[in-house]
Amino acid sequence: MDLKKIERISKALGDMNRLKILKAVQANESRLECTTIVSLLDLSQPSISHHIKKLVDAELLLPQKEGRFYYYSLNKDVMEDYFNALQSS
């Protein structure tokens, strides 16, 4: 994993709300619909969308569209690569 990707992931993980989103997705069988995230975190929908975009851009969340709804799951491979890269640095 290159340093730019490590930086992007680190920045995404540097926000408490994004960590809460990741924790919520993990707690719900690693798959969660966007409106459910809004109801769980007491944040506005635009704020949730902003944070989800950052997590998707960092490849920590994988979006999947089903009909009108987007579901998000953890990208466990990227997370594992990130932690391995930190340990080997």
C-alpha cells in the first residue's frame, strides 16, 4: 500500500463521526442502508452523506445500490492492508 493511500485512509479515520459510521456498519452484520445510518447517529442526512463519501473515497466502505437504496459494507481487505502497512512501516 502506498503512502498516499495510507494518508487518505488515516484522514478518513481521523473523524469521530466516520468512526461511528464504521462501527455501526460493523455492528449490523457489516451491511447497512444509508437511512438506517442517519437514524442511528443523530446527524443530518447531508452530514452522513458527506462522511460516507469520505469513507467510500478511502475505500473503507463499499457501496451497493439495490433499487432506490444504497447499502454500505466494510471493505475488510483494505482495512487489513492498512493495518499491515502501518505495522511494517
